[in-house]
Amino acid sequence: WIWLVHALLLSTSVTFFAISLCMRGDGSPGHGLMSKISTYSPLFPAVKYELKKYDLAPITKSPYVGFGPEVDEAWDYIANDIGDIMITEEERVKLGLSPDSLKVQNPKTGEWGYRAGVEVFHQLHCLNLLRQALHKDYYEKPELGGDVGDADSPEDLFGHLDHCIEALRQNLMCHGDVSVFTFRQFPELADQGIEGNWPDFEINHMCRNFESLRQWNNEHAAAWDYH
């Protein structure tokens, strides 16, 4: 059995050594590890993981909920004030994208490549559109310049909303969050009608640092128009 213990210790050492080779100096996963858990992305260097506890009480108060200038400003930061990036021919091939993709010239470098967007910002745009559609009476004003007010027809808006619902559905089912929540009472919310046992969604998740992704994206932005 002694040789078995030595074998297990050796195996453990090799495993941790392999993991260390896949990690960057700052503790973020390197390309080796990322390639095993995700399809290729030029944003791999920007991915940093952090443990976060969701702030999601039964009655939610958040800068992203509701409507109005302050809420719009919060959403602009995470979903709208985001430029499109440019990828190279090599990156296009690694991503498996069409060779007929739109070619653009990077105004910063003069290099040619393909205009590209990053999915997280597309998904946030879709979620924002659903929020605006919930408050249609406010956002249908053309002067606000949003997708709800700019829609050519109700059918055009519904088509956009259906697209967004499907995009978010596929993303949620693809990533399949297996975090577990329990149920409990919230006595501090009893005066607001929250009685009995409710789902407790304030649980820990392993998250990708959003600010790191946003910073990388805008540092590499090659286009800011939406046409």
C-alpha cells in the first residue's frame, strides 16, 4: 500500500503543477484552462474570476430596475456605451465565423479585419430592451432614442423582442447554472407583504469580472456606431 500512497501523492503533485501552468500570475485562468471550459475568444486574457453573492431579495431594489434617466444611465454603462471590436483573419478562423463577415479598418491602427461584437453586451442589450418594453408608455417616446420608440411598427418591435427572448433562453440553457438556493422567511419584509417562506436567491456564484471584460472591449473598440 506504500507504493499506492506514493503514486497518489505523485499524481496529486502533477495535477496541481498542470493547473498552475494553466493559471496566470494574477490567479486568472490562462489560455490553457480557458480553452478546456469555453470556446475560443480573443477576450481570454481579460477573464478574471471572482466569488460574488447575489443581491436578490424578494423585493428587489436596484439601479437597473424601473425606468427614468438614472436607470437609463446605469444601463447605458453596461449595455450601450460599448464599442464593437475588430478581429483578425486568424481569429475569425479560430472562431469559426463566416469569411463573408463585414470587413472594417481599425481607425486606431489602420489595420483591416472583421467587425465583431462580444456576446455579453448583446445579451445585456436584449435584457435592457425587455425592460424598456415593460415600461412602453415611457420608452415609446421617439425623443428618447431607444429601440422601443424607434421601432417602425409594432411587428418590428415584437420581432426584436422575440429575438432577444430567444437569445437569452439559449444562453441560459447553454450555461445551465447549477447553483442551489433554499427557502426561508424574511421578517424584515413582512410590512411589505412578504410572509411565509420564500426562495432565498442571495447565494454565492463564481463570476467573471464584468469590469475587466468591459475595459478590454472598449480598449480594443474599433467602431462605435450602430449601423
